[in-house]
Amino acid sequence: MTTIRTTLPRTRETTVHCDSRVIPFVIQREGEEAAPDNLRLTPTGAGRYRLRYADEDPRDRDLRGVLWARCAFSEVDDKEQPTGRPQWRLMHPLRQRGCMQTLRCQVCAGPARTPMGWIFLAGPNAVDLSGEPVLTNQPPVCPEHARTAAQLCPHLTAQPMVFLARSAPLYGVIGVGYGVRDGNVQVVERPDGPVPYGHPLVPTVLASQMVRRIGAFRLLSLAELFTELERAA
């Protein structure tokens, strides 16, 4: 299993300058803390359980029924963007989920699809392309913010690996597994990688990031990407 940790050009010179004032939509902000823990395990038969919140809301689960970690939301500005000091190495779990679930740009939360597919970024040499499948927990980026994301994300560089993907189906989640220990509901398993949808652990997982599988793709540089997009326009 391979996991990447990870508008058209303004001119015909395929150069997009990073705006240092931009804070990606998915970045967690100061004050956006985890919600109080009120988790429960409900028996479902044959020694199996389902993790839930005591006061569960339908929004606590994703489209595949997986339970998600709750996290506070900061106030938004007049452009409906989160406020507060950015915590650069953290992604807000529910904003990450929203962008991944709907394939929207991790920087602006706008539509990320291009005429040639979706753009996913990874650090140089961060992916062993001989491995399968190629997975990512990084939401896609729109063409306008591809270079901005590369320069702002601490896991990337100004010249990242660029995956121009024709398909990117949902794969699973990153999270921890819960169980009963000493009479209490607590973490009992920390998977090394993403848990695929349909895995036996899924009913007791509390998710924090959504993962997609990058299907048919082309590997490009940023300059090559902008050239290809310009040709397709």
C-alpha cells in the first residue's frame, strides 16, 4: 500500500505566485479543540460492537457510516473562511472530510475538478510508485491554488509530485479503534495505516481523516501541469 502524505495560469508563462496571506481552508485553527468525549459501544451481536456518541447527530457520520471525531469550529470572517492562528501541521478533521468527500480544493474549498481530472500533490520522492494502491489523505487542489498549496504545506516543497488523476474513489479513513478495557470505552487499537471501508474494524473506529485511492493518473511537474491545463482550456 502506498500513501502520499501529502484557475489556469494567470499568464502563458505557467507561473502562479504564492500569496503568503492565504491560509488553506482545511488547516486547523487555534481554539478548534476536540469536543468532550462521550463515546459509547453498542452490542450488535456475535461479540461485535458499534461505536457511537451518547448524543449522536447524523452529521457525526460520513457517507459510509463511519463515526468521526468531533472538533470545535472557529468563527468565520465575512468571506465565510475560518479565523484564528493557523496550526500548520494539523488539518481540521471535519473540513478535511468535507473537501475529500466532495473533491473540493483544500485551499479555497471551491470545485477542484479540471477538464483533465483532479490534482493531488505529494512531496518529492514521497511515493514509491511500484506500490499499490496509491492513497492520499490530502484533498485535491484547484489549478489556481496548486502552487500556493505546494509552498504553504509543511509536507510539500515548491516542486512537489503532481498527480493528475482521472479517478479517485473513496478508500477508507485514518483513525483509532475503540473497545472496552477495565470497564471503560477507550482506544484499544492504533492502525499503522488507513482502515479501508468494509474492514471489520470500521464499526468501532473513530475517524480523523478521509482517504482516497488515486486511480488512473499521470505524474507531472507543476510547470507541466499548467501547460497541460492551458492546452485543455
